[in-house]
Amino acid sequence: MTPLPEPPPHRPNTAFRRLRGQLSPSEFAASVRRAAREIGEQVSCDARYIGRVESGAIRCPNYAYERVFRHMFPGRTLNDLGFASRESVRGHGARGPAGGPPAPASLPVPGPRPGPEPSGHRGGGIVDIFEESELLRRAFMAGGAAAAAVAAAPRVGAPSRRSGRRVGEAEAAAVEEAVRRIRVLDDRHGADPLYAHTAKPLSAAYALLDAGGYSRSVAERLFAGAGELAISVGWLAHDSGRLPDARSHYAEALATARVSGDAALEAHAFCNTAFLARDAGRPREAVRTAQAAQRVAERLASPRLLSLLALREAGGLAGLTDRGGCERALLRARTLFGRGPCDADPEWMSFFGEAELEGLEAQCWSALGEWKRAVEHARRAVSLQNPHFTRNIALFTTELATDLVAGGAPDAAAAAAVRALGLLEQVKSSRIRRMLDDTARILRPYGRDETVADFLARHEATAARPEPAGRTGPV
């Protein structure tokens, strides 16, 4: 009997290992699971699976993992990811028997299915946020100088001396990546679970600026990145009801913009400050700040940015009950929006599409007491919203409920409020929660209506439910 040939020795997958970067296998596995959920796949990736890929034991992933990896690394082939082609891998379980259909999508092949999710993983919700916050920390700490900055802050110059090298492109990129991760997490989960996890990355970003020893191009990126990080952290404070903290972070970003002469950062800081002033009940400040932002933004050649800033001004004017001024600002915002996107549009404006335009206009009509028009625009805001922006869907659904009850339609308001309540199972925003609490208070006199009673019961039950346990300290 002819002996079976020995299987070829495993060849480590160095390409895939490079893609993991500074993340631990467990952290990278968490990012794989998140990417799978984004495209509707089901994989049970854990550190063991990542180790088998990197060791070469898995020469070709199954179809589900292939789709996830292609989603994570767009434009790369299996070969680019360090895998062998499916056709060249003989005798493993990447296919069914001789020409049969692919193996089930949920089973990582070859080899047995990876074990259960790591201890503490409950799938979705707040645990994922804590996983993401660790990824955020690791992404930021990837550079040696960044790590030294955290350890040595606030001692000026310490990061450069301790790290033994200049602050460079890697540290600037880490700051930028921290900003992007915060924005993605906020869109999906809301601000409440995230704010406490941003203290160290923000401190480290400013410690890097104090360290010095970097080139002009790196300096520009560090100033812009630190300022944008301050705005992102300020927004988390704003949305989670910490308005004084938000004001402080926005002021820090504005100072950074002024010091570095960065008009784009200055316009962004003014934009968020105007929004905060409106929410804090200071409409005149909101108008002045939005107008200052527009003067700065005139240099940036972005009609979409000017459109958003006109909406910020309109919100302040509505708070002043200046109907004529508000209508003129809304018309200007729509005209500018109609000019379409362009290359000069800032990266942070990815949320600003037609849905946001409709939602901000709904808020203006609501402030003016024009409930019918507010409902019309709020409905459009909800229907047009990209599913990625879960927090904004919850916001505008709550806005719709508020406008409906004020307009004398308590049953329709309660139905919308129930939908918003369901969305708040996915996102944690104190600002939206307070809006929904106000809606419940206004609806109580209509409690005999079956739909209203159902909402009030659900609202009371969720208000009494304790928040999930988890880490609350800074990253």
C-alpha cells in the first residue's frame, strides 16, 4: 500500500501578520467579528483562528471569512492577503466533496470550527464598544513616541527624549486613526459609553505637540489631528449631556486652529460651538458663532460646509424666534447643498447628507412652533438616513415623535417613540434620551390611548433597567 505523502510544512502568512499591525490576536479577532456584522456575515473568529492563519495552518479561508477579509481590506486579493488560491489548495475543507458546493459559510475551514467567543463577549452592544475602545488605544499607541507621550505627559519634551527618536508620520497617522475610530463608534453606538475612553488619546495627542522635534509636514498633521480629536471628544461630551466639558474641548480645538492657522479646523470648531450654544439655550451666541464659521469657511471652497454652517445659523435664529432670518438661512443652506459635493469637503462631514439637511430644518420649524412643517421634514430625515448612522436615526425618530405630539397626534407620536426607544437599545445618547423623556411626559395625559399606554409602559421599563456592566475608566 502506497503511503500517503507527508503534508507540506506550514509556511507562515507574513502578509496577514503585517495587516494585524500592533493589535493583539484577540483585538484583531474582535475587529474581524465587527467587520462580519457590517456585511451580515456570521463568523466566530477568535485569537486561535488568527494564530492558525498567521502560522500558515489555514492556507485558504472559507467563503464567509474571504468575504469579511475583502470587506476589511478592499481591493486586495486572497494572494495579497497571504493566502493560496482556492484552486491550488487540495484536500482541505475549503470546498465540499469533489466539485460540490462550498462548505457552510459559518464554518472556518480547514480544521475544526474555532472555539467559543472569548470570555465576556456577549455579542453586540456595550461589550463591542469596550473592544473597540481597546482597538482605539492600541491604534493610537502604535508609535513609540505616542506611548512615551502618555507616560510622560504633561512634561514638555519628554516624549522625544524617552522614545529616542523624532515624532514622525506614524504618530501623526495614529492621531488621525483615533479620530476616525471615534466617529465611527459614535455613529453606531452613541456617545455615552465612549466619552470616558478618550481621555488618554487626547492627552497624548497634545503631549506629542509639546514634544517638538518633528518636520513641518508632520507638525501640520499633528496640529490638525489633535484639534479634530478635541472636537470629537467635545462632541461625545455634548451628546452625553456634559455641556461644560464640551465647551472646554471645543475651545481647545479653536485655540489649536488659531495657533496653527488652520482655517478648516477653525471652521469645524466654530460649527460645533454654534450647535452647542443652541442646545445650551444660548441662541444669540449660536448665531454669532455660526456667522464667524461662515466667514472662515469662505476660504475653503466647500459649498456643503457652508450649507451646514447656514443651518447652524438658522437653528440659532429659530431659537430667537426670528422667522424671516431663519427662512433666509434655510434657503441659503438648500441652495448651497444643491451645488453638490466636491473634493474640498472636509472628511468629518461624511454624516451631512440630505437626511441631515432635512433633520436640521425640522428642528428649526419645531423651534418656531410650525409643527406640520417640522413633521414633514422629520419624516424625510428618518426615511433618507443611511443605516450606518444609527444614532441619527434614533435622533430624528425622536424628533418626529416630539413634533407629532406637539401637533396634536399623540397616537402617531407614541408609535414613533416606540421605534426610537428600540433604537436606544443600540445607541446610548443622554441627549436623545432626555428628548424621549420629554415626549413621555407630554404623552402621559393621553395614557388611555392604547398606543400611548404601550409606549409609556415600555419607556418606564427601560428607564428602570440598569445599564450593562463594563469598564468605565479612560482608555
